[in-house]
Amino acid sequence: MATKTHHCAKCQQRATVYDVGGSKCDSCFQQAIIHNFKTTISRKGLAQFGDNVGVAASGGYSSQALIDLLGRSLSEREDGKTSRMKMQVTIFHIDCESPFLSSNAGIEVIQPLAAKYSFRVCTAKASHSCQQLWKQVGECLAWKDVKDIGDLEELSRIVVYRMVAFLAKSQGCKIVFDGLNASSICRNILTSISSGNGFAIPFEVSPADMSRRFFDISIHHPQHDITDRQLIRYVWMRQIGFIAPNLTLLGPTSSVDSLTVSFLKDLEEQHRSTIPNILKTSSRIVVPLQFSHCSLCRVPVGSNGKFVSTCTKVSEKNDNEEQVHALLCKACQHRQGRMSMETFQSFLTSLMVFDKALQSQDNE
Ligand SMILES: [Zn+2]
Ligand SMILES: [Zn+2]
């Protein structure tokens, strides 16, 4: 971050200003980020007054910023009056033992931050039914059989998001905010294009989740207009338990995702408008009215989807297997080719069992 002593572009005071998010002093920068965050929530209708809102938090810098921004939006106003925003907030953290979830240091950062704003924390470990589902998915899959690091990252994201939706549902929370930001949304758009999932772009680019991929649970992105660099500066300024993002560890086994991240980072350093341009262009694509979902990753699919049949046990009691049709997006069709038949099938069927539970939870 380039710093220089200058005049703040907003309040005109002489201060150390940064080249991230305009030449603003610390205080004006933070106010601008909070304003951006609140505007996205209200203008895009991500949540209404009095809503029960969940926050998906891994403990990384983006989710740290999310909790802090939400807490401040609900408690303070520039003019010192009480905030007009009112929500019940529950933080969802997935802390299951697994070979792919990075260290559980996340919860140590989340707990004090949640306590500061009196947010409730709900972890997967504390939920019995969540643990059960986790076991079904986690144990059936031989993770060592997944050779491609990009697949490993993506498969873990797929499971984690489903678990967040499941936890939210169990707590009667239909709206969840996640830490996706302008940079990570851009990365998702670019990887969607490169994997043949262009159909999903209008869903990826919207701050509001319109995909219905987790049935009646919507996962919105209130940090849609804030970049990685801005969030990192924000978290660093707020002196939250900063955990540096792992952008530099690009080895020979880099995934498409991490390569896209470094590509975007380089591009943005030279052309500051890259990320806003990608978002602006992508948002012009019309949201399709008719679509289904990929049975594996739940991304919206159109005519690019492919039906495959898979075997699944009808019930726990009898061993009869039933042929079920699953729909795969382009990216998962490629993924199927990179994994062993057995691994792929067992993963797919256990996720489909998960979705059944997610869909039918309220009938219990
Ligand atoms: Zn200022
Ligand atoms: Zn898929």
C-alpha cells in the first residue's frame, strides 16, 4: 500500500492518505466503506428492518470486515444518533474436522468480534444434525483421490456453503450474508467463463442471491462493491486479528482460482478500473427466467447442463439402490472426468442426500 502525507480528499485535513479507495484519511475511508456497505444492503433490498440475518464467517479478513461492518452499521451513525438499521444477527462458522478446511484459528478471531456487537455464534460442531450430514459427506469421500487442487478447493467450498445454508435453516434464518467482495466476485466470473459456466454469470454478479440454489435460503453479498485491497486496509486499520490472505503461495500446483486471483491482482495494479469494469459488463447480462441447478455445485444451469444417472440407496433400512438422475454443469462435467468414477459418484449422491435434508427440514 503506497502511503504519502497529503490532504484528505474528503475532509481536507492533512493526514496520511492511502491510494486505496481514493486519497482519504483513515476516518473518511472507514466512513466511505460503511456507507458503501449500508447502501448495498438497503438499495438492493438484501435485508429489511427487523430481519433475522445470518453471517457466514470463516474468520478470514473478508469475514472479519463483514462482522465489523455489520456491527457498526447497526450501532453507529455519523451524526451520533441511533442507527436506523435493525437486525437479529447470528454468525455461522463451519468448524468440522476435515482434511481440506484450513486451521480452525478462525473461531478465535470471530468470538471476540461477535461478542463486541453481541452477535450470537452458531458453529457446525454444536449442531447434531449438521455433524451427521458432515459425516455422511466427509466419510464417503476419499479426499486423497481428488488429485486436482482446484477441485479440492471447489469441493470444500461446495460442502461449506451447503452446511451454512443448513445451519441457517435450522436457526430459522432465511437471509445470510457472506464475505464475497468485488475482487472475489470478479474471480468467480472469470472462472465461470473459463470452465464453461457462462450461464451462471448474471447470478454471480448480483449482490442479491436470486439463484434459489439453497431453496428458501438466500446468500447475499453486501461487500459486492468493496475490493480486496479496501477490505484489507479496513481490517488492518481496525486492528482486528488480521490474518494475511494467502495470495503469494502460488506453486506449480496452483489452481485456476488462485491463478485468476494473481492475474486480477496484477491487472488491477496497472489498471485500477479492471474490477469495476468486469462487474459492470457482467451485470448487463440478463438473468435467465428458466434454469435448473447443478446437482453437485448448485450453480444455475441452462442448456449447457448434462443429465447423468447415478445410483443411490433408497433408505437406510434397505440396501436397494435406485437410479437417480443428476444434472451437471459444464465445470462439474469436467470435474467428473478428473476424478475416479467411484469418488465422484459417492460425493454426488451424498450431496443430493444433503439437499433433500435442506429442502425438507421444515416438514419435520
Ligand atoms: Zn478525511
Ligand atoms: Zn456444477
